[in-house]
Amino acid sequence: IAGITQAPTSQILAAGRRMTLRCTQDMRHNAMYWYRQDLGLGLRLIHYSNTAGTTGKGEVPDGYSVSRANTDDFPLTLASAVPSQTSVYFCASSVEETGGTDTQYFGPGTRLTVL
Amino acid sequence: GQNIDQPTEMTATEGAIVQINCTYQTSGFNGLFWYQQHAGEAPTFLSYNVLDGLEEKGRFSSFLSRSKGYSYLLLKELQMKDSASYLCAVRDSNYQLIWGAGTKLIIKP
């Protein structure tokens, strides 16, 4: 693996179902992020984690949960999917260096459709 | 509230120069980023500005004026592969990135 991987690539889901989007990075980055991207809107932060064992809420956290059991993995769970959660979901990671560039690197995305 | 404004779409000719503007109003400022995103792909990092002035990186340059809340991305010698969306993002006082909706750049031969 090189960089960030996400799975699945795409998914069609019935409303009310539970779904976990997976994200794994092999860059030993401390910080990880989940964004959603909708047409006409900027990327919006759902949840983030500055280091393993800690998580925080972003701009649009409702209906989503995350965990960070180790450095590499940062799964995003939709407990009961609704059609408004139809979107493209990007996972990203960064070194987490306050005061530095701390560039975020993105995974390839998961296209989720909730019917 | 926090706001990042960019033009929705721009068109330019292969070989020409194009300037994509970004204005921002955020709670705090800890740097401004430009990313490129091809259709159906992930955003990729282009440039970072934290001090006023111009940062040049090959055919791409990025300018920042913190007092004006303004940045631009300058693309020279445009190539067809530069057709993409360009995303402006500002890191706020909480060290979170606030993203613009992106500018779709169409390159014509």
C-alpha cells in the first residue's frame, strides 16, 4: 500500500441500513479526517482525529460516528443511512504539525448513494 | 460565519495564462492551500501560502494578501491536462480547513 486507501469504491445503500466506510493509511500520519463533497459545495469536515485514541467533531457530524483504535485506520460509520447522506466521501491524513504546512493527503473517495 | 468565495467556472485556451481568484472571511488564519481535483478523483495538493506574496512552483504560482483576505492561483502555459477543479482552502484558528466550492477550469484547444 502507498498512501491512503478507501473501501468500498462505491456503494448503493437502502435507507435505514448501517454502513461503515473504511480508510487506511500507511504514511504513519498522526491526523486523519473524513470529508463529504457535494455538488456546488466545498468539502465539509465530518469528523477528525489528531492522534490514535482521540476523535473530534467537524462541521457536519450528525448521523456519523468514527473510531481511531490505531494510527493506520479511521473507519466512518453511518448508523442508519438517510438519502441526504448521498455524497462522495473522502478520507485524508496529515502529519499533524502545528505551525507547519501540515498538508492533507486524500484517499480516492467512496461514492455512496442512499435510496 | 466563515466563507470562501471562488468563481464557479472559467474557460481558457491551451498555451495561455489564467488566474483563479479566492477571497476568504474566516475566524483566524493559519495558511491558505490550493488543491487540484480532476473529475472523479481525489484532491491533490498544489501550493501553500502563509505569508504575503508570491510562491512560484513551475507553471503554477500562488499569491496571498492577508490584509485583503485574497489569494490567486496563476497557471501559465496551459495544457489540456490542466482541465480540472481548483479548490481554495483556509486553515482557521481551530486548525481546521475551510474549503471553497472550487473553480472548474475548462481548457480549449
